[in-house]
Amino acid sequence: MAEHDVRSKQNYGQLYIVATPIGNLQDISPRAIDTLNNVDVIAAEDTRHSGHLLKQLDINTHRIALHEHNERDMAERLTLQIIEGKNIALISDAGTPLVSDPGYHLVKLSHQKEIKVVPIPGPSALIAALSAAGLATDRFCFEGFVPSKRSQRKSYYAQRVKEVRTMVFYETPHRIVDSLVDLCGEFGDERRVVMARELTKTFETIRNDTAKQLLQWVVADTNQQKGEIVLVVEGFKETQQDSLSEFNEHVLRTLLNELSLKQAVQLAVDITGEKKKKLYNFALSLKDET
């Protein structure tokens, strides 16, 4: 029985995860073009959007849609086709699939069914932004799209204030100003931030600045409020300025034993004269520890 299973799996097709350009058409690799030409089916996030790219590359392979709304059902159908011997390529609207794009369920199910999954690497806005940011890249974390609602966004940023790794976020153009306002409020005006916009495209811009200066620049130039945006944020660095004096720390710890975080921080500001942001961040760190 086991020998029969081995022979059967040898007749399986394969699933190819193919990276496509994020802007500049010349960034697609010859291997990606060859793969897309020779598979039986291309599963695309948006067949109309991908159709323009494939037409430019003179690729006429049959396309089907695989997006966030149909992915679970399509994963079953596609893996069945692969088991029957078909080769299928997965592409997103731009860049490397599964990086804030659909495909997770298909790849997971393929592994469960022992289908060979083959990555065809190439463009990625995440990696492109990191490579040109001028911030530490030895350790970083990808945080995906920032929440759209302000209360959630502020909380989202606040939870990451003490993150020591370089952080990468995706943001939409119509929210970039509000997002930078909240980023300044939570990370502080002096945190280094890089905004990479329209990477590999005609109007590509990459700016490394303090959060405050970056916000002022984006507000002053409405052209920077358009297109695809990646934010790269410097990780937290513990300095003498970030730490509290022994007395101020003692006051805050004592108040936190009796009051809510918000009440304790405000009363500590009144007693010590310390900056509210510094006390608040320290209180959050204590909360994380517990």
C-alpha cells in the first residue's frame, strides 16, 4: 500500500508560488515567466488585474481567481487538480504571494496532502523597503497593514513602542497622515521612520527622517499621500533619557498598586513633573511584565 502511495505522489503536479513585479515590469525573473507559461493554471488574486501583467508578458495560461473570499473553497479544488497531475502557479496582485495577500490556506493544505510547494522568489515591497531604509536589518518584524480605526491604530502602535527590532508596516495613502500622527503620538517625535512609497515605480520616494519631520513633509506635499506605502520604524533603544529616576519609578509603582493605569500615570505626572509619555510607557512595560 505504501509503495502504491509513493508511485501515486510521483504523478502529482506541483504548486508554484510565483513573485511578480511590484511596479517595474523588468523585475520579473526569467524563471517566473517560464513557470507561468508552462503551468496548467494560474491562480490569481484578481484575474483582471493580473491579466494586464500577463498580457504584457505574452502569457496566455488559463487563469482563475483565488482571493480572501473564496480561498478555502478554492484550496480544496486546486489541490485536487494538483493531485490529478496539474501544475498550478499562485500569484498575487503584486510582489510575493502570502505577504499580506491570500494563499495561506492553499499552501497549508498542499503540505497536508504532501504536494510539493515550489517558491519562485522575486520582488517584495517588504524586503525592498528594508534594503533601502538605512535602519538595522539584522533583526526585524513584519506587522502587515495598520488598523484603519484610530482607537485600534493607537493601541496597535502603543503595544509596539518597546519592540527592539526594526518594524515594517503597510499603510494606505488615504490614511497615511492620520497614521503618522498616531505614530508620533505613541513612538515619540524623534523615533526614526522611513517611508518608502511607490517602490520601483516612476514616482518612487524613500525618506529617512524623524517621525515628526516625516509627518510635516507628508502634510506639506500631497503627492506623498498617494500610491503604495511601506513604513519602516526604528526599534526601541534603551537610553538614560528613556529610564525613570529611582524616585519617579517608586512613585509610579506605588500608585499602580492602588489605581488604574491612567489614573496612576496622571497622578505621577502631578507629583513628579515627569513627562506623561515616559511614565505611560514605563507603566505599560510593567503591565507587560505581569
